[in-house]
Amino acid sequence: MGAPPHLTAEQRAMALAKAAQSRKRRAEVKNKVKSGEFSIDTVLEIAANEDSVGKMRVRELLEALSGVGKVRATTLMERLNISPTRRIQGLGRHQLKQLRHEFMKSTHAVAPGKLLVLSGPGGVGKSTVASTLRTSGDFWVSISATTRAPRSNEHDGVDYFFITDEEFSRRIKDDEFLEWAAFAGSRYGTPRSAVEEALLKGRNVLLEIEIAGAKQVKAHLAQSLLVFLEPPTWEELVSRLEGRGTDGPERRAERLALAQEELAAASFFDIVIVNDQVERVVEQLIGLIS
Ligand code: ADP
Ligand code: 5GP
């Protein structure tokens, strides 16, 4: 190791002042974590842009979180293969991702917000139910991103965030989706940060997504409640898809073929509800979270 650099008195005073400022900034961030003002996600984001926060030890961050003491922090770090002295800026991509997931599990247990996933075959009435629930104010309903083209009655940022294939791929790469799936030639994904934020604020969150996505959510968040919406009969499902009038005959045939496969997935779900009347389904769903 070479000799330490020789500093003039002025340089030394400047370095000391800078170090003191960094420590002060880290203490400030930790206090905000302790008070619940900053989530772990917020800190990780700040750490990516601010060197002084990036230098915070992972252990300090974890111990500042409500409900995470020394023992739990140690166990967690061992499990995620994070060395005891690791700083936030030294975490790998995979470790950052694992930490975020872990945080979702632990905070969800204490946060009052519940995550309900509504799934079922295309045309059964999921978006009709979801939009009624959005208006009722009982749920914060997630808006998905999709590569599908908007239908004539749909608006960007209201029904979906309509994005390009390239943008969708970028979001997958940057781990911005809680789950995503390909369906009928397009891709659909749930924006992770908005959902996490709503849950942390104690909102009950509703995701209206197809079956493969619902399974992914359950795998990440075991406490989520999966609801499968069933049509009263197959004929009724066909008539609803036709009645909606949003797909041409070819698209409709494709969606009906998919619906047949989707109906077989009901047994995977926590609860199955028959959508005979929208109001009745809405009441049942509100009952599940109250
Ligand atoms: P999904 O989102 O599952 O694809 P939609 O919400 O678009 O289904 O509903 C498909 C069609 O069925 C729509 O025209 C909608 O108005 C109608 N619909 C939904 N629920 C019911 C119901 N309980 N009874 C009759 N028609 C319904
Ligand atoms: P549509 O094209 O009819 O709007 O949606 C097709 C299917 O994609 C529906 O079953 C709908 O529930 C599902 N879907 C919508 N958003 C998402 C999402 O974010 N993730 C997943 N996995 N499926 C979604």
C-alpha cells in the first residue's frame, strides 16, 4: 500500500468538513426512514444519485426500518448474501432486486393495505368490475402498461399506459414490473413502484390482470388474495365478448380459444366468484378486504 497522500492543513480541513456533511446527510436520511417518511425504495433511489447516501452501510439502512432490529438485519443479509460491511453503492443488481422484494413482504405485513388480484377469462367482466371499484373509492386500481394499440374508447394513462415494444423491454430489464405477461399477441405489465407506494400508504390495491401474471404476484407476495371471476355459462361469455364489440371475428376467436384455457385455471385461485351481476361481485370484493 502506498503512503497516504500528504494534505495541506486547508485540504485536510476541507476533507473533514466534507466527511461531516456526508455523515449529516446519512443521519438525516436514516431519520426519515425511522419516521416512515422514506421507504427503502426511496433510499435506494437517492443512493444511486448521491454518493454520500450511497456510502451508507446496508446494515444501517435495514436497522433504521421499523420492525427490523439487529438480529433480523443480520439474518436477512446472510440470506441475501450481503457481506456485513457492504455499502448500498456496493450492492449488485440482483441484491438490490431481492432487497426490494424482501421489503415488500415485510412492510406489507404491517401495512394496512391489502393486495387483491382479479383475474379470469377475457370478456368475463373484469374491467367492468374494476372500474366500478375504482369509482367506489374502496380500492386503488393499478393502471397497467401494454404494447397493445388503444381501442377507440380507451385513453392513455386512464385505461392503460400504451407503450412501445422497446419501452416495454426496457422496463422488464430495469425490473420496473411487479409482473408481466404476453397475452393475445401483446404484452401487459403492472408498474411496480405505484403499487408498492399505494400499499405502503395503506390503500387496498386491485390488480386486474390475466392468469400467468396473477400466479407471478402470488409467488412474490404470498399474502395477496387471488380472485377468479367466472362467467355464469360459456354461452354468456361468448355473448359478452361479442357484445363488447371491441374485437374483429379473428381476434374474438383467438380470445375465445384462450378463454377456454383460462377457465381451467380457476382451481389455482383463492376464491372463485361468478359474475352474474356486477354489483354483487363488487359487494363481495369489498367484503373481502373489510
Ligand atoms: P374483461 O375485462 O374481463 O375482458 P369486460 O369488463 O370488458 O371484460 O366485459 C365484457 C363485456 O361484458 C362488456 O360489454 C361488459 O359490459 C359486459 N359485462 C360485464 N359484466 C357483466 C354482467 N355481470 N352481466 C352482463 N354483462 C356484463
Ligand atoms: P385487454 O387487451 O382485453 O385489455 O386485456 C387482455 C388481458 O390482459 C386481460 O385478461 C387483462 O386482465 C390482462 N391484463 C391487463 N393488464 C395486465 C397486466 O398488467 N398484467 C397481466 N399479466 N395481465 C394484464
